[in-house]
Amino acid sequence: MKNIIVGQSGGPTAVINSSIAGVYKKAKELGIEKVYGMVYGIEGFLEENIINLGDYLESEENYELMKRTPSAFLGSCRYKLPKLEGNEEVYEKIFSILEKYEIDAFFYAGGNDSMDTIKMLSDYAKEHNKKQLFMGIPKTIDNDLPVTDHCPGYGSAAKYIATSLKEIIRDNASFNKSRLTVCIVEIMGRHAGWLTAAAALAKDDTCEGVDAIYLPENVFDLDEFLKNIKRLAKTKSSIVIAVSEGIKTADGKFVCEIGSENRKVDAFGHKQLSGCASTLAGIVANETGLKTRAIEFSTLQRAASHVASLTDINEAEMAGMKAVEAANNGKTGEMVVIERSDSKKYTVSFNTYDIHNIANVEKMVKEDWIDTKKHQMKKEYLEYARPLIQGELLPIFKNGVPVHLIRK
Amino acid sequence: MKNIIVGQSGGPTAVINSSIAGVYKKAKELGIEKVYGMVYGIEGFLEENIINLGDYLESEENYELMKRTPSAFLGSCRYKLPKLEGNEEVYEKIFSILEKYEIDAFFYAGGNDSMDTIKMLSDYAKEHNKKQLFMGIPKTIDNDLPVTDHCPGYGSAAKYIATSLKEIIRDNASFNKSRLTVCIVEIMGRHAGWLTAAAALAKDDTCEGVDAIYLPENVFDLDEFLKNIKRLAKTKSSIVIAVSEGIKTADGKFVCEIGSENRKVDAFGHKQLSGCASTLAGIVANETGLKTRAIEFSTLQRAASHVASLTDINEAEMAGMKAVEAANNGKTGEMVVIERSDSKKYTVSFNTYDIHNIANVEKMVKEDWIDTKKHQMKKEYLEYARPLIQGELLPIFKNGVPVHLIRK
């Protein structure tokens, strides 16, 4: 391979830049000439918004900063390739740019939509006898890509959620029973509840944990929820509940839509999916008379590189490296997957897998990992998730705040 | 002094426990027999909810954990002592408990309301020839206590705000101009804008900073705000704005109340002061058609001990130590104050000051530190605040999350 290019797509994470770093590192090991970065994913690529990653990552200091930089260093996009039929010119343009820059392999880090891009491009290349290779690198805090044991990005978001919930739980327990507060914390995840499940990791010897966890995998029963709160309020002096933004009632309605019939839609005419914690806090206050508070982790949970998981950062880097190694061995139309060994000690290996079995498939939390009666995660989930949040890669602080690497 | 007691009151912070640790440390140095802790402040004290701090802090390991534990280890309260006239029995009860436990000095860490308690009790003691001493220890993320240069708790909250905003700014800049998002971040501070001002600390060589800062010290002009956003949207591909929860329009209305005439009040019949960012995000979306996002730091900003300022932790500890030293020298009815030297290098000394000039007085951000035209903080503020967020005291991680010290 002469030159290669890498890009990022979809929602940013705290560790996606480590995958870009890994791609660069392995490429240099293999003597690849130029490692290009597409700015704003395939969308920027189509406008030839392309940079030379060597300009940034050659220095060891910058490489270390890159691993500590949240969000997409290269910029991201939410551009989904159109279907081939009737849109040949988009595909022709992509391949003409690849040829112009003498790019032999194209790497794309992202979630479901990004893997769809890899599928479309590798299929096109095969059908049109193009020699360029296309490899996917898994990255999503949602952890919902199939085949791979877990996704880079998840461990760090889970570590942020567990760490912040421990602090929220302590804060909420400041006052005595007469000032009991029901604190409802909303966590990302529209369909899969992996992130919300991570709330279970807050519980340990020095923390009582959250009192209940509500995942989108289960139908949300408002009456049962209120009964649960009233029951907890009888004995506890602090209640903290974790809910997924995606929880729905039996009629398929998002919780944040309850009582919103008259609520204004946003400027584009659609109701925004947010405020589920705030909706529930309002209902609880009205139905129980208890003091309530709603907290949304919002983009903090996907951007908090200052408390990222070292395991996650290392795996993100290795996933990038594996993608280049696989392309160097002629692989295309595949995504890097993480395989966990059966041994008691947590070890993983990296493999690649046919993108057709991955793109557009969502992996939900296993049904038998959820205790739907107690609204808690079972020990099988804790055993799965605990290793993913281990270790810290401390930020490089300057003037009291972490330093990042940014594009000039 | 034979025995002493310490308590916490008001909103918790990431470093208030360091003051408790400091009280214990200095007391042991001085050979004081027992250091009691009141559980849930003066409210718990009245019920004799009292623990022996030695049971927790004797071990060096626990002492270190205490300095890394957010929120109020001892529990807090929002109990304001009634005025003496007609409520003599409350005061008599307090002094009878002090006598029962042979307590010679009473230390109270907190903000304005807590200092009122110290004032009332020390006044009562003087008037009734009681020998017990009463000392206040400043603690408030709001940083609004007078006389003292700054308040323990502020530096850590400011460090969290600056660190998280840097991450939010990176996240919000992920996409290109076609997906421009206006992100409005709501920061605590009902009357004084110190915490919101800390948003200015996000700006450095690797971060463009927030685009505007709106403090409660200035009247909030919605039309000007919208004009500012429209102006920024012309050139920028990401907009991040910091607003205080307490900003008010010219008619004295909180921004979160705009358009809320028909909004439901909470269970207690009062409108909750929250959602100012969310109110503004809705207005911006409707008026400009731009994509918006609202983020509230909520209790995270006062509980995030995992990214606390070492300077702040050390000063909180020293404030506790100073309070005991002062009482040991016979002082009463005073609060510990931090004095900053005039030298270029940041150094502080600890003194004490008459509580009558402190209790119930709120210190606002200096008018000439605010650039009300550019909606930014001037360099005088940055020079004031930057030293307060320096240094880190890393959490002790176990199983991937920070360990805290909790009451049995």
C-alpha cells in the first residue's frame, strides 16, 4: 500500500482519536508513505477536505495528546451514502479522489451508519474491479455493534457514568430524610440500554449505588415506576434513578412525550428526544409531593476524556492498528472485532469480520442480564462491563485544564 | 480546649470534607481530646446525632480518602437558626448539648446561611457569658462570601466547569457548518456569577473558548442575545454559550420563566428555578431555525471531586486548620478568610474576620471584570481565577472508579 486515508463518522467519543492514532502508528510501522485524514468524514472527502496526518502525529508529544483528545479530531459527519442505483456519480467521484491521491486503503471509524458506508464502498469496489480496500473500525459509546464483544468508546463513557453517578449519589445523600430528593439521571441510548446499564457500576463498598435502572429494552410502566419511588421513599433519605433517554411506554410512546401533546415542536417541526428525566421528575413531584431533580449527562458522557478508561483507549488504538494490518493482508469489506477470551482474567484479541453481517444491525443488552423486577443489572453484566472501565490515562494538564490536540 | 465539634451546612462541594479533615488534623496537633462531627449540621446536632471523627480519620489512608470524597461526609442541612427572641429554648438546648459533651469550640463550614448560625451562636454565648467558641469556615462553590479573597469549593467547581467546557466545545465542533449546533450550557449561581465566569477558563492555546458568557450581574437582553447568536452563526460552525441559572430580564423575571405563564408549578406550588438553558435553546431554535442543545451541569459541578483542584483542596484543609488554631487562641464569632498577597506569584495567607461583617452579605463579580459588550471575562478575572484551579489530587481508583469515605 502506498497511501491510505482514515476518517470518522457519527457521534464523537472520548477515545475515537486513539483509533486514528493507531491507524497512523501501524501505517508507519509498515512503511506506508502517506496517511491522509478526511476532515468531516466522507462528506469532507467528497470536497477533498483532506489533511496529512503526519503533520500532526509525527511528534511523540502530539501522538500522546491525540490519545487524550475527545471528540473527532478529524471532524465527523452524519452522511449516509445514497444507494448505488441512480447515484453512480457519487461513487465515481469517491474513487476518482482515491485514485488522484493514490490511496490504496480507506478506513472509517464509527457505528452502524459508518459501517454501512464501508459496506457500500467495498461492494462497489468488488463489482467494479477496483483495487482499493475498505475497512471499518468499531467506535460507538452505544456499544450496539454486533459480532464484536464490545465497542471502543463504550468503556470510557461507562467509566464517566459510574464515576459521576458515585459523585451524584454522594451529593444527593447530603441531607437528612426530611429533605429527601428523588434524583433522576438521564443517560444516552435510544434503542440499546448499554450506557444506562453502566449505572450499575457505581455500586461498590463505598457507594450504595443507584436505586433503579430503566433500560429501553423493557417496556416502561409509569405506574410501577411511581410505586417503586413511593416504596423507596418510605425508608431511604436519598433516591437516585438511572433512566435511558429511549425508554418507551407500552403504547410505544417515548417517556419524554408523556403529556407533551400540547408541547411545542422544535423549529424543524419535530419533537426533540430529550428531557425524559425532566418529564419523569415533574410527574414524580406532582404525584408524590417529593422534591425532585433531573440530570442529563448529555454530551458530557461521550466527551469526558479527562476520565477515560485506559483499557478503552488502548483497545481503540489497537483496533486502528488491526484495521491497517488486515488491509495490508488484503482484507476488505470487513470490520475489526474484539474477541474476549474465556479465561477468568480479562484478555482480548482482535479479528475482522464480514461487514455485511454488521452494518445496520443493532445489538441490545442481553435479556437475562437485566433484573426487571429489582430494576438492576445482574452480575453477568457487571462481569462483562467491569473490565472495560479499568485504568486511567491521565490528561496532560496545563494552566489547570487538560490540553487537547486540534487541527490548525 | 478539651473537645471540639465540627459540622457542615448548605450545598455540598467537592472539597468541603478537606476542611473537616483540617479541623481534625490541627486538633490532634494541639492535643485536643475528642473531635466530634455533627451529622446533618446543626439540625442533627439538636438531635444529638454526633459521631467521633477519630473513628474515621485516625488512619492515614482514610484521611487521604476524606480529601478525595465529594459532598458532605458528615451530612448537611439547610436549617437557619430562629431569632433569639421567643426561641430561647433552641439556644438553651444547643448549649446544654455542648456542655454535656464538654465541647469547648464549635466549627461550622458553609456559606452565607452557615455563617449566620455562627453569628447567632457566638452572639448568644457573649450575651450569656458562655465560654464556648464559635468559628466559621468558608465553603461555597458560589464564591460569594465577602472579605475572603475567594472561598474553598470555588476552585474545584471552576476547574470542573473549564475542563468540561473544553470537552463540550470539542464535541460541539465535530460537524461541519451544515450541522451547526448552538449549545447553551447552564451553570449554577442564582445571584453571583462567579461560577459562570469560570467558563472563561476554558479558552487556551488548544481551545477557542465559549462564544459568550451571560452573568446574573447584568440584565439579560433577549433580543441582543438572539442578535449575537445570528451574528456568530454567520461565520462559525459551532457555537457554545455559557449562561448563569440566575440571569434575569429587565423586568426582573428569571429567563427560565419566559413564556412559562401557563407552565405547571411544582408539587409545592412554586416554579422551579432551572431550565434556563433549555428555555433559551427552545427560543433560539424557534427564532433562528438553528439546531440547539441545552446542557445543565447541575450537581455535577459541585460534586466532581475526581477533577478537583489541588490548590482548592489544600486551602480547604488549611482553612479548617486555621479555624482550630484561632479558637485555640481564644477567637470566637469570626470566620477564616483567605488573603492573597500582592506579589506576582500566587500566595495566600489565612486570617480570621468578624462574622458580623460576613454573614448574610453576598459578594458579586466585580463590574469592571466583565466585558459586557463582548460577553467575555476580562483579563483581571482570568488572573484572579486561574491560580485557583491549579494542580490535581488524583482519585484513588478501585475497580475502575474513585473510592470515597462514607459514614458507617
